[in-house]
Amino acid sequence: MKFIRQTFESLRFAWQALRSNLLRTTLSLLGVTVGIFAIIGVFTIVDSLERSIRQSLAEIGTDVVYVQKWPWGFGGEYQWWKYFQWPETSYSDYKFLAERIEGAEATVVMDFKGGLTAKNGNNSMDALLQGVSYDYNKISVVDIEKGRYFMPQEIDAGRSVAIIGSEIAETLFPGDPDPTGKVFKIKGLNYSIIGIQKKKGKGLFDIAGNPDTKVILPYLTFAKSFQNRVENSVDIVVKGKPEDEGLVELESEIVGLLRTKRGLKPTQTTNFSINRPEAATKAVSGLFGVITMAGWVIGSFSILVGGFGIANIMFVSVKERTNLIGIQKSLGAKNYFILFQFLFEAIFLSLIGGLVGIGLVYLLSFIQLGTLDIVLSPKNIILGLSVSSIIGVLAGIVPAFGASRMDPVEAIRAK
């Protein structure tokens, strides 16, 4: 109990010392404030960017591989002249895989076309068209708010039905709470609305296209109406089974089947690419790692300056209160009481600086940076306070230890 009481007494002395020298306290914590703001600010922005990218990547599929002509390039030499000679992945490749593959939960074909206008009377809006096969909702998010998803017979027969985004519904049918069953036109062709997706809002990285401005059609409908032929360059997406860790078996099966379909000999190089969304995630994580390190370096210089400033102030504080230290020790104050008194003062200084820096980052989250949603996470708050506390301990331990080792008689005589 005595130890706890003296510890709280040390806290009270430290707080009173800070309050009695407000200007000096303010100047001391500036370095720590700037440092914590730089580090936590960079961390917060990087986390927000990474979260946005991961959400966008999740929309193009999880546990999936993309079978395409061109490989996704993430560093290293990109041998475009080699890939240029490869054949396009086609609808017949998709049919061959879909009919024979055993290690997949879903096999999907899809294609995109932009620059087209959806119309209803005098209302019109630019739209991104996407043609898909039936299992598309198994590899990507199709969040239907009104209406329904495609039926197999609609996909197989290539019927003129569509799932549209919320912005398209609002623009083409203003004031209509439920335009499902209504008809709109693209290039003079009629399409019946069977479903409307939930409003998502514009994202920073809409890798698969913003669903609010997208029209999804059965692939055969899309190909015949807008690509003039079914055998067109397409993306083939295959979703693996949960028990296939790393999708190793799935990838091997795809390679074997497609090489067979294309008549490749054992000595011939595979002439298609199997791309994985997680490769993009790893590449992005590597880039963000560099940015995070830069934030640490920049912030560390400011924190270092702030730490030296706090240490200097603590030495001055010890010098100013030498007589008081002597009186306290002559009245029976233990060494740890004096040490805690000055150490807590240094930690308080650093923590206040850290809290101000974190507060500035929190204010930054209210600034509109395009479509980026900046969120200060509890993890970054704890990190900022932890770094501040450590800096306070390191900056205050030497002067506090020196004060605790003073001889009471010499301290009282000091001027």
C-alpha cells in the first residue's frame, strides 16, 4: 500500500510540474507530436488503401484462378513478344474445361465491353456491359436488392435479360421504386430487367467495374449482340474447392486439360496463363511495405528530435528542483519515489505529444480524399501510444536515475 501511495504521489508531482511550465511542456512535445503524426498518418493511409484494394480484389473472386492469354505482370521482365504469339482464350476453351474439370466448384466465362449507352425513352446513361455464364455469382459478388439472379435456361438460351446497377436503374427509371420487369435499350436492342444490384458507391479501385453502372447479361446474349461472334477472346475463371490448399491440384488439372485441348506436345511450352488475384495482393503488399518503411524513417527523425528535447527538458527540470529533491529525500523519500516522479513526467510529456499526433490523424480522416475512406484503427492508436510511452521512458530514464541517486545533503545545499 505504501508503494502504491508513493507511486500516485509521484504521478501527482509529475503532473504539477508539467502544469507549472506550460510553455516548456508545449515546446517539448512538438517533436513527438510531429513524429507520431507522420508514422500513424502513413500507417492509417496505407491501411485504408490496402483495405480498399483487397475489397476490390475480393469482388473479382476468392480462391479462384483466371485462365487468360496474357499473364499479369508484377515486376521482372515482361516478355510481351512471346505472349503476343499465343492464341486467345476462347469460349470453346471454357466449354472444354467446364465439361471435364473435376477439381472445381465453378467454371465461368466472362467478357466486358464499355462505351455503350443504356436508354429508356429520353433517359440515357453510359454503362459497362459484362457477359457471364451461370456460375458467375459463385466467383464474384452479385448483391441483388430487387428481383433475382439468372436462371440456367436464360443463360443457355441466350435470352435478352439483364441485371443492372442501382445508378442505371435510378437514371433510366427516375422515381420508379422497382423497375424489375421493365425494358430498356442498348444499341437499339431490348433487354428485360430481372434484377437490380444494391448500391455500392464509387470505389477507389473498382477492378471489376463499378456494379452501380454495370449491366450484366448472359454470355451468349452479350457475344452475339456486341462481339458479333461467340468465339471471342474471353476470361475463364475457375473456383477451387476448399480442400485444395493453394489450388495446386486445380492448376495442374487446368494445365493438363487445356494443353490436351490445344494439342501441345510434352516438349512444347504452355501457351496460356493462369493468373491468381493473390499475386496482385502480394505485389500491392510489397509496395505498401516500402511506403510504411518510409513513414517509419521520416517519423523516427522527428521522434528522435522530440526525445532529445524531452531529455533536455528533464535535465533542466532536475536542476531546477535539486533543493526539493534534497528536502524530499531528507524527509524519507525513497530513491524509486524520486525516479518515478521524473520518469512519469517524461512519459506524460511524450504521451501528450503522441495523443495530439493521433488526434491530428483522426482529424485527417474527415478530409475527403476522393473516394478513399480513411479510418484510424484501434491498432494504430495503440501503436502510437506505445511508441510515445517508449520514447518517454528512454528520454527520461537517465535524468530520473540521476535525480534518484542524489545525496540529500548536497542537494539541499545546491543553488
